[in-house]
Amino acid sequence: MPDDVLVMILARIPIKDAVVTGSLSTRWKHLWRNLTRLDFDGTEILEKVAEDEIVCDLEREKYVNQVYDVISCYSHPRVQVFRICFDLDSSYSEYIDEWIQFALDKKVEKLELDLMDKTRDPPEYYDFQLPLSNSMVMEMLFLKYIFLKGVNLDEPTLNNILKNSPHLVKFCMYNSDLFTHVRVGGKDIKLKHIKLVDCSGFESISLYGFDLVSFIYCGPEIQFHLSDLPKLRELDIGEVSVGFENNVFGQISSCALKLRVLVLDIWSAKKGLNVNAIIKFPNVKKLMLVMGAEEDDCLLEYTSIAQACPRLETFSISVLGLYLKIN
């Protein structure tokens, strides 16, 4: 088979197994180095040793060595995907810094750092640091997607990533400790999709003046300031307070005209909804309500939100594991 076909086969197996094929023959020795997707997925190992901290420590060292061995021998000029998925805290910062530098040097398009341990406190998270040298700015020209989990990121670093990554389309962040006020805006921002899930410390998010298409937020109740987002089509907001006292409709009213998909995660249905606060969503075709409710709670009044969507095609309610769909 041609080398290109063999590389396609190698791309479908774990990276550690792909590297081992280099011992098969002289021809196979360097084939794996043509892979452009470097996915260091340690999920399976973590699941096996999760209850034994001593074994976990040993596996962390093995994992770090594995990543080092691969990138030190890697010779392809480009990496499309670079993914780290293992339980690593701030004590491994030196290694993670090197891995990120390697990925950027290779003009990475998709960068994923999944370092999350649900029991870890934010001060123990890895701090994403981005040197602001001219060469670093050039290296970020190729970034299209960033995924961060269990990673701390300060506001200057976030803004520099966004402003110096003209092809960055999607930014996702999970379980991370950010700053109090998030402000992202301006014509130099090229992002189309933002997803922020369970990030502590937020009090407000301001998005303005760029061509955002979808925004997903799941976390504590905060204030939203959304303005001049002419292409926003999908909005997913949670957690919305009981009875919508946080005036979520008022906060998203500036985007109501263009929305096509609206998802609201509501804490509880026990307290009545202020129907008068509901605004019109003239172009929403898909509406989903995710609700914390009990068996004796009445959800009928929440259909008023559906009635505010005259072009609605799909209306879904998800309640504590139950799922209702109305077409």
C-alpha cells in the first residue's frame, strides 16, 4: 500500500500504538511522523487507576514521558490537532508550556488542553501563559479552535489570543477559574462560536461588535451584556434564576430578532414565571427549556415562551432526566 494509505490507517489508532509501529520494519520506522493529529488521550488509563493516587502519580509520569518522546521525534512541519487529555495540575506547568510551544511552532489549527480533575481547586489549575513575542503572534495565525478544561486564563491572555488569531472560529472553556468580568468585542475579533461551562468567578459577560454566531453559557447566574452581534443565531443560557428575576429576557433582548435557536436552563419551576417579562422571538425555530422540576410542578405557564416564537418548529422540554418534544 502507498505511504499515504498507511498513514491514514495509523491516524485511526491511539498515538502510542502508532509510534510502536515504527519497530515493524525500515519502511514503517518514520511513517507515524507524518501524522498531523497528535491526540494524547489518557482517559482510559485514568478510569482504571482513579481510586489509587499512588498509581495515578506513576501514570502521570508515564504520560508526560510519552508526550515528550513523541514530540521530540516528530518531524512533520504542521500539526492540525494537538490534544492533551490527562489529570495534570500546576506542578506540571513546565511540561505543558513546552507542549503548547511545540504545537504553536507546528502551526497547530486545533489545540485542546483537557487537564480536569473534578476534585481539584482552581488555584491548583495550570495557568495558561502566552508569551507576546512577535514570533508567537505569527504562530497563532493558524489557530482555528481552542478547548481548555481545568485551565486558568487571565483577561490579557484571553484578549491577546483572540486579537492575534484571525482564523480562530471556536473557543471553549470548561471548569476553569477566570476573572470577574469578561469583555470580548471589536471588529478584530473573528470568533464565531463561544462556549463557557462551569467557570467560577464570573459576575458578568459582555460580548459586542463582532460576528458571533453561537454563544453557550452554563454556570452560576450572572449578568449578560450582548450588543451589536448581527449574526448571532444560537443562544444557550443557564442557569436562569427561578421565575426569571434576573431579567434574562431583558438581557438578551438586543439579540432576539436574529435568533434561530434558543435554549434556557431554568433552576426550578416552583416559583411562577412573570409572563409579562417575555419578549418576542420572531425567528426562533428551535426552543428548548431545561428545567429543574418535581412531579407536582406545573410547567404549562412556560409554554408562554413558545407562544412568543411565531415561527417555532421544534419545542423541547427536558425535566430531570425526562424529555418531552413537541413539533
